[in-house]
Amino acid sequence: MTAETVDLAAPVLPLPSTREMTAYFDALTEAVDALDPGPGAPGGWEARELLRVSTWVRRAWEHPLSPAVFAHPDARVARSVRDAMATALGLRLEVSGTGLRPARPPAQVRAAAAVGAVWAVTAQAVAQSPRPPRERVVSDAWTVAKEIIAPVPHDYARARRSW
């Protein structure tokens, strides 16, 4: 009896052209910017960033080029867009603040981590077949980003005589 091995790895998607990737990210950016209520948004920084992240993830989830784009997250265009998103988020957090001003890590580091997490959640979702529900992906991306931007302090109570 012989065993046959089968490569179950997902096929490598071709790298979209620079023009295609630029148009793709321009479309996502335009959608987000069109709905951005600005710094005076009711609900403060959290409502504004939730709207920005959810719009971006929804558009990426729906776009037919997303699997190919996110299969190559280190392509020059993608990397520069991701860096620009992190820089912009860091500036928005510096200006509006989150109400929490942890000394470390600074807003720029939190912004880079949050944007990276949103990209990772989105990339994983668009690579799956079948894709998870769009709103679950939006919720997952925002939950992770929010926890990175403004972590909620956990107050763990120690049980009596536990030490």
C-alpha cells in the first residue's frame, strides 16, 4: 500500500500590478474619507475610528482584488499604504487622545500595531473559502484594534488564600 501526498497549501495568487494596487487602495481610502465625520464626531475618537475601521474592512471584504492584494502584504504599494494609515491614525490619536494616556508605548506604536492587526484580520478573512461573515470580520478587526489602541485595564480579584 502506498500513500499519496497532496499539497493542501492555497495557490499563490499573482501579485497585482502597481496600477491595480494603487487603484484598489485609493478606492478604500476614498470610501473611508467620504464617511469620516472628522475630529468633532459624536462619540469621540472611538466612534470615529470604529467608523473608519469598519468602512475599510467592509470595502476590503467586498472587493474582488482583496485576496490577491493581501496575499502580498509586503508589496511596496501595500507597505507604503499600511505605513501611511498607521501614521495618520497615530496623528489622530495624538490630537484627539483616547482619554487614556499611557506613557508606553506611544500613540504611534499603538497605531502601527492596530493597523497591522486590522490588516491581518482582513487578510485572513479574504483568504478563507468560504469567507467568514463580513460583519464578524468587521467586529473582530475593531475589537483587536480597540484593545491595542486603548487597552481596558483588567482588575483581577485574587481568591482568598490563593497565594
